Amino acid sequence: MTKSIAIIGCGYVGGDAATALRYSGYRVTGTSRSRQGLIGIRDIVDEAFLLDISDEYFPSSFLEHQDALLVSAAPTRNGEGYESLFGKGISNLANALRNRRSSTPLQLIYISSAGIYGDCGGEMVDESTEVDCSHQVNKLLIDSEKMLLNLGRQDVVSCILRLGGIYGPGRDMVSLIKQAAGSQIPKNGDDMQSWTSIVDITRAIKFALENKLRGIYNIVDDTQLTRRQLSNKVCEAEGLPPVLWANTNLPGMRVSNALVSNQKIKDAGFEFSSPKMFVEVAATHF
């Protein structure tokens, strides 16, 4: 019997997952908040429709007929975008899931961020580490996780995947660093950063579905470098002047500085295909 999955947010992560899951035999329903986005996803899903979960009365009947739900939506704007999506949208989605009429088991996978560990001085953290609620974005993400983990429905299995900076095709870290060579960047170069390959994100999503994972899992590469270490490797290899990082962060900046453990997902049986983030691969930010 064909399994079905709905994907809220078919961007870089959701779109890649949609393609892979459809190839694996899933019937994929994808959503977009814009008509332009809707056009872009029609070729990778079986059914596509407009959906904005920040609308309190968004149509949720599609949830009744799914075996799984992947939430990989990302804000399109800073500030208000985060508040709209994570403050209102996830709350609306949680209410819709609580009121779901069907009792058919539903596997819920929510894409979150390892950035919520905050500034831990570069020390090791894992899923049991206290998260940082001091920044508003982190607080919104953490509250979203809590809402989806505590739906009060035995028929919904909730799994949170916390990602590092995402790299893969179209996310070219090397080009970004080369463009910044010799420039001053107002971020602390000694902050430890974690990274995740788009290949392993999609594989982790499939792994969570196949194994009905419940709870929180960090999905990050083994190798984690500071901004300065990573940019120096690239610039030295290219014969370019180094990026000139600051030694402190700007006041109010959202800071991520932790060595994030991926041991829990490994203990569950997952094997990373890109365990080490080499400098020639691509990434979203630095």
C-alpha cells in the first residue's frame, strides 16, 4: 500500500526530501505560501496547493489522509517572518493536529536548528543540553519544538531534527568565503559552527520515517570548525588573503558557538554519508 506524506515548506530541504520520497514510492503532497512557489514545486510532488499556516483558519483537512507530515517551512523575512511562522503558524498547526479527526498513526518530522544551543563557549552539547532562550528567534524555535512534541495525541509520533548550517548543490561555501577574502566581517571568528549536508538531511528524514523516531536528534557533521578555521583553509588553498573576523559579536546578535554531538542519531543506527565537512563542499552561511 502506497504511503502518503505532506510537506509543509518545499524549499531547499523540503524540495529535496519531496524528490527523494516520491522516488521511494511515497505519494507526496507539497505546500507553498505563494503562487510562484506553487509553480516551482508542481514537478516534484503529486499534489500541490497554497497553504499559509500563519492563517488561523488554514485548511487542514489534508492532514486527515496522511501517514506522515514533514514541516520544513522557513521564514522569508526577518523579525515579523519568524514571529508569523513560528509564533503563529506552528501554534495553528499544533491545534490542527490536536483536532485531527483521523486516528490513523501519523509520523511528524519537524526541521529545527542546532543554533538554539546558543553560545556554549565552543563546548560539547547534546540533545539533553539546556537550550538558549535569550534570543527571540531561539525562543520561537524552542517553543515550536515543545508544541509539536507535546500534542497529547498517542497516534502522532513527533520527531525533531536539529540541523547545522546547510550545504549542498547551490549552496556554495567556497564562493562565499572567496568573495569575503580580505574583508572585515563583524562576527566572532572563533565561534564554533556546525554543518549538515543536504544529502544527510534527506537521508535522516527517511531514516526517521522508516524507524518511527520519536524525540529530538541532532543531524550535524562530525567535523565542526570555527568560522576562522574554515575560512583560513579555503583562503590558504586559493592563495587569497584571510577573512578578517571580529573577536566579538555585535550586541543583540544571535550567537551559535557549540560543538554539537550527533551520537544519539548514530546510536539509533543512522550512518552519515558526509561525516566530515571538507572545505570544497557548499554551505548556506558562515
